[in-house]
Amino acid sequence: MSDLTNLDNVLLEENESVAVLTINRPKSMNALNSATLIDIGKALDYVKDHSDSIKVLVVTGAGEKAFVAGADISQMHDMNSLEAAELSKLAHESYGKIENLPQFTIAAVNGYCLGGGLELASSCDMRVGSSKAKFGQPEVTLGIVPGFGGTQRLTRLVGRGKAKEMIATGTMIDATEAFRVGILEEIAEPEDLMSTVQKIASTILKNGLIAVSMAKYVIDRAADLPLDTAIDFETQMWAQTFATEDQKEGMAAFLEKRHAKFPNK
Ligand code: CAA
């Protein structure tokens, strides 16, 4: 069973069905070294194991300046190719865990969101950004390519042309541009960021959460399949929701003109 002891680089706080995972290395702009990636993975194991009580996960960065300013350059400087592959694998394991959580995940992007940070945010189901946040994949300015999923997840978010532009120039874009190109779903003033995210979480929490989880699953699993196969997959998922108590309650509540009280069964 997962536990939260000995996590030095992240914080995990729970409040009324919402857990907040905070990357907590503010002196290094929350840069991701191996230890932090391992801690993220352990915290995600805990979130997955506690899906009875945790229904939405928020990912954010400690301090006022950064969400995550990328992989830790001081650790990477002397690495050889084998060590680089190990670091990338660690990140892929943790980021894959986020994507595969049954719970809905929201990145609350409170500041610099660069390199491995943008790759982390791109692994979440949606992103809400502070109006002061900055986004970029600056790897080529360091002589490397994105290695924590950026060539793939950013491309799936913004399309090939924009992803190639961002990656090849290595320049940062602001929150308004990030919203325009589809990295952000919402922008909030810095002081309103967490309340905006909480409001989205509260809206989700009122819904049938098995259905939310299945919708996330079918979107992610079927997105790259041929359309007819993907549609078949959706039909299977849709039919399965009719085996839940939530479906009976949701439709009964509509017919009885009252709010649904989903049992999440
Ligand atoms: N790794 C290690 N340390 C980092 C870091 C990083 N990615 N980003 C910031 N820091 C450290 C700085 O070295 C500095 O430490 P000291 O106080 O000990 O000198 C501290 O955080 C504060 O940073 P700055 O003084 O640079 O703060 P700033 O406000 O002037 O600039 C910044 C902020 C624009 C984010 C700048 O720090 C920066 O450009 N950081 C690097 C961004 C970057 O290149 N990220 C990509 C990393 S590669 C990657 O992520 C590969 C991948 O595919 C996974």
C-alpha cells in the first residue's frame, strides 16, 4: 500500500474530495530532479489507492514564481546518454501515472511552466493558468530535445505547427497566447487561481464520477484510433454506464425535477 512518508520534494493535501499535489522546491523554481520525479510517482500511487476519498487531483508549484521551470539542469549537466534515458523513463512513469489516474486532474499553473513543467501540465486532463504564467519548451536552448513527452503531448494539444514553433524557437509565450493555442482552458488572476480551480473541481464533483472517469478514459484511449473503432469504443463505454446506480439516479432525478445525489456506484 502506498504511503506519504519521506516525501521531501512534494506536498499532498486533501480537502473534501480534492487533493492538491504541490511540487515543492521553490528555491530551484520547482525544477524536477530524479528524487522529485520519484516523489511525484509515490504521491500519485497514494492518490490512485485512495480513489474512494480523492475524486479530483490538482497539480501546482510551490511559491509565487514557478509552476515547474523544467528538469533540473544542475543534475542533467554531467549526465551521459544512459543516465539521461533513465531520467526520461522516470518522468514517463510518473507522467503516465497522472494520465492513467481514474480521477480528473487539473494543473493550476501558477508561474513559469517550462520544459518538464509544461510536459507535466500537459499530462493533466486540463490546465488553468495564472495571467502571469509563462510557457515554453526551451530544451533546444540547452542543446537537447524535450524528453519528458513534450514532442508528443504538446503536439497533441496545439498541433504540429505550433508545437514545432515553440520547440524550435525555445521562446516563452504568455497566458493569453497559451489560452489561444489550446494549452490553457482558463486564465485567472494570480490571487484567484486556486479558487477558480476549486470551482471547476466543485462542478465536476456534483456529477456522476464514474461517468467522468469513463469519459476521460474513452477520450484518452480512443483519441488516436480510426474514427469507426473509436466510436465503437465509445458505444461500449456508454452501454456500461447503464449498469451503474449513478445512471438510474441521474435520470430519475431529472424526471422528478430534483438534483441528483450520485452514489458513485
Ligand atoms: N534547473 C535547475 N535550477 C533551476 C532551473 C532548472 N530548470 N530553473 C531555475 N533554476 C534555479 C536557478 O539556477 C536559480 O538558482 P540559484 O538561485 O541557486 O542561482 C533559481 O532557480 C532561480 O532562478 P533564476 O535566478 O534564473 O530566476 P529568474 O527569475 O531570473 O529566471 C527562469 C527564471 C526564466 C525560469 C530561469 O530560471 C530559467 O530560464 N530556468 C531554466 C528553464 C529551462 O531551461 N527549463 C528547461 C529545462 S530542460 C528540460 O526540462 C528537459 C526536458 O525535456 C524534461
